[in-house]
Amino acid sequence: MITSPKVEVRTIQSFVTTITWEDVVASAQSSHSDWERLHRQIEAFREHISLFAQRKPSNSLDSDSIWNDLLSSIEELEVAEEELRQQSDELVQARLQAEREQARYQELFEFAPEGYLVTDPSSLIQEANIAAANLLNVEPGFVVGKPLAIYIHENERREFRRRLRAAAHTAGTIAWDTKVVPRKQDAIDISITLAPIRGDSYALVGIRWQLRNITDHKQMEASITQLNEALEHRVEQRTQHLNEALLREQDARSQVEHIATQLAQLQRITSDLSEALTQQQVAEVTASRMMLSMQANSATVVLLMPDQLHLELIYANGISVEARQAWQRFPVITSNMLADSVRNAASLWFSSREQLLEDYSHIASELGSSAAWISVPLIVNQQPIGAIGLAFNDQHEFSAEDRLFVSAIANQCAQAIARALIYHAEQTARAEAEQANLTKIRFLGMVSHELRTPLASIKGFSTSLLAQDVRWSPEDQRAFLEIIDDESDKLTELIDQLLDLSRMESGTLPVAPEPRTVTEIINEVKAELLTFTGQHALHIDVPANLPPVRADIRRIAQVLINLVDNAAKYSPPGKVINITAHLEGGFVQVDVADQGGGIPPEHRENLFSAFQRSVSQDTNQKRGAGLGLAICKGIINLHGGRIWIQEHTGDGATLSFTLPLVTNLTAQASSNSSLILHPIPPITTD
């Protein structure tokens, strides 16, 4: 059936008007099948046009116009078709690219090395990649639909919720470190970064989460921190070692300078000691230098006395007068620092008062303010002859250099004292030689007078009794015999004194000290004392509670007899002679005082020398042979005491002597192997 041209035209126009550009675009955006359908419609349209062209009326103007329009439309459709085909190809490629990108994104999401989650605003998990599932030790599908908060450590959940609430008001990301507890595992450290997902009107529609395991990082940080701390510690140690090395270097430099100073001081001391001739000079030079070098507050020097049982203070600086008097002489068995150094031949070093009081609390009051102390023995020929003591008001640490320095000075001091002793011995020997000449002259003079007078009397009266031409009455004969007897006693006494003096000079005078009281000694000779003081008043005042002394009773009795006899000779008849005794330090002091004319000062120095006789200011008369006081001095020296003339104002004279006390330490001396009671070996020179 063939339709009319008008019908065909309307049909084509209707088709054209129904296919709009939007339909073409929509068809291009639709599936490939839609595009094929549109292509088929265009092909059908072309067939209709071809049929229409075959039946085109030749004389109709409208038909030509319609024909031309149709041809133009066909050309436009063909162009549009080609453009649509190209756009369709591009869209297909874009869709394929999008699908590839989507697949790639999904692959990246699934297999990303770090954990990724997508949750709703309340942290309910919607998506989870493999890394996130592995981090939580679950299957990826297991966590979907579960709140992320259940995996947060309970101690961190409060902070998690706070951060979650903050996400609703935050445009950017939020990051922090926390702890999660994987399923059936211990808690691990993770770093969380959340990014809000915004919808319309900026509403929070979801949250993307990035979870990164930082346990190793934390451990590494801890290791780094530990290494840093160890490095800092090593740096501090190294710095400390360097500082210590610097301090040691400074100390070494200071020690070298100190040693150089000490060597210079030793040289000066050596030079000064070479000029010191006496023990006192040596002690003064040594102690003063040691005080200056060691910055001590006081110094003392003591030496053994000839009896080897007592120490004598020969130099003191920085101590009170009372202390000097109290320690002028004391037994070597006394328990103090100086005596202990001498007895044990050892140095004592006390850096603090506490150390000092541990051994010497019994003399705490005598230590004064001393907070440190040094006591160094003076040793000659391996035997101690004395000690040097230094006291410090502050605590004092004594270095090895200080100890060597002090010991070196002490050795120099000991050698200088030895030289002084030799010098003194030479001077003494010279003086003794000179004195021996004088003594010989005095002895000859004494013999010519003291021996001749009694011998002359004996000879005269004995000759008278033997005369044949004279007869004497019994009374005269008895008187002659009594004179002969008295003169014989004088000769005997003189000879005994000469023998005692000779024994003392040769060191053979026997003395046997033993514990005795002064009362016992006086009672032993009281009868003889009363005989000598028949024309005087003898007063004896000796306390009964005086402690015993070390004394040979026969020899000390001889001393008392000589002193009392001497006092009676130089005191007018009727005057009082007093014998008193009292305790003085470690000694008992006995005083014999008369009321005579006194002893002139110029005669006191040599009064205890042999053949020296005092001259009475009242009678200007010499009496006796001058041996009694010399013998007294020798006996007292052998007992470890001393004898002297006291300074006296007014009439009379007082002669005093001391005897050492017997103490418990004395009784222990014989059993103490470290106690030195032997005489010092003689000092020899080349």
C-alpha cells in the first residue's frame, strides 16, 4: 500500500520532533543496547526518506521545500549520529576507566598496608580493610556492624569518645595515639587519624579512620630514649671523668707545688738546723717551721730525761702557761699522745676530735679546743728520744705528702738533737775537764785543810796521851779520846762522801728505788735529824695521804740529812727548820726551809757542784767540804727527780727536790714489752 506524500511528510516530521537532542544525549548516556536501538530507528527513517524520494511529485513547490528540509535534517542527523557515536565511545571508555579506578580503589583499600575503616558518626564500622582486620585480629567481615569503641583499651575510651564528639565540629582531620586490644591478644599502641565525611548542609554522615600500629615505633622510641639516656649518661660520665681528670691534674699540680714548697721548707729547715747548737734551739726551729707549714695552732717538743723514765717539755708554742707547768715533766708511762709516741716509737694522726677522744677521753679537758692532732717520735739509732706534737683547732685531713713531710722534719730534728747532744757532750766534756782541774785544785786545797785539821787533832791528842813524862787525869784522858773519836768520825764522813762522789761520777753508785712514802723516809731518819737540829726547832708537815714515790730509802735519807744539816749550819740557834711535802703533777715535792741569812744569788748557780761551799750573809764563814749538795743532786737525778733552790724573798733559804710517783702504769711497766726503760745507746760520729 502506497501512502500519499503528505502522509509521509507528517510521519517524518512527527519522528523528527520526537527525537530531541536530549534523547540523543540520554541515549548516549544509556547502555550500548539503547544506542543500537536509536541507530536502528535512524536507519528506518532513512528507508522512509528513500521511499519518499522515489515518489516525490515533480511539480510541487512545497514538496521541494520539504524535500530540502528533509535532506538537511538527514545530514544533521548523520552528523549528530557521528558525534553521538564518538561521545558514546568516549563515555564507554570513561565508564571503563571509572570501573577500573573503582576496582583499583577497592584493591588499594582492601590491600593497603595500614588499617582503614569507614564508620557512621557513632563509630559503627561499615567497611574495614584487611590491614585493619589483621590489626584487630579478626576477619574483615567480622568487624562490620560493630562499634570501634569495643576495641579501644578501657583506659583510653574516655579520650576516644571525646575525640569522636569533636569530629562533628571539625573540618580537618584529628590524630592521636592510643591503645587497642585485638581479639585474644594484649593491648598494642596505635596511631589513629579520623577524617569526617560531610553530606548536604555540612552534616556528618560518616567517618573515615586510619589505624597504624606504632608498637614497634613506640618500642623504637623507647629504645632510642633509652639509648639517648645511656648516651647522656655516658656523656655525663665522660664529662665527669674529664672533670675528675682535670681536678686530678689540678690536684697533681697543687701537690707538686705543695711538695716543691715543702722541699724548699725542708732546705730552709736544714739550713737553720745546721746553725742550731742546743736542744732548745733545734726544738724551736723545728716546731716553728712545722707550725707554719702545717698551719697548726700549737706545737710542743718533749725529750726523754736521763733516767729514761720521764719526759721533759723543752719547747711549747700556742699553749697556756698552766698547761706548760702541768706538763713540764711527766712519766713516759703517762697515757697521752706524746708519751705514747715515745713508748711505741710510732706516729699518731688524729683528723678529728672524735678520733682523738676515742683514745684520750680521759684528758679531754686538757685538750682544749684541739680538733686534730699529730704526734711524731724523734728517733736516733732506732731508739726514741722524744716527740713533737702539733694541735689544730679545725679538723684536718693529712695527706700522704703531709705525713712524709712531717716525718722528714722529725728525722732532721732528731739528727739535729743528736748533733746538739754531741756538741753539748763536747762542751760538757770540755767544761768537765776544766772543772776537773778546778776540782783537783779544790780537792787538794780541801785535803790540805779538811784532812789535816782532824789528823792534826788526832795526832796531837794521841801523842799527848802517849807521852811518858805527863800523867793525865781520867777526865782529861776521856776528853782527849772523845776529841779523837769526833775527828775520826769527821774523817770517816769525808771519806764516805768522797767515795760516793767518785761512784756517782763513774756511774757505779748503787740506787735501788722501791715504793715508799715520804712519811716512811722521814721516820727512818727522824732521830738523826733531831740530833742535827738540837739547837733549832724542827717542824715536819707531811700529809699522811700522799701517794707513794719511787725511792731508795737509804739514799733519800742521806739527802734529807745533808739538807737539814746544811740548814742547821747556816741558821742561828733557836730558828725554825721546816720540812714540808706536797703533790706536784706526777711528783711529790719535798721542801727544806731555814731562817738563816739566805744564799747569795751569785752562789746559787754552782751550789750543787762538788767542793762549792756557800757563804752565810750573817757569818761570812765557810763551813763543810762542799760535797753534800753535790751528792744530793746526784742521788735525786738517779731517782728521776730534780733538786733546786727556790726563789726566796726575805730571810732564809728553801731547797726543794722531787721524787716520781708510783702509779698503776709503773707497776705495769715491767710487763709492757713496748715500754722503753733502757738507756739510749751512745751517739757516735765518724
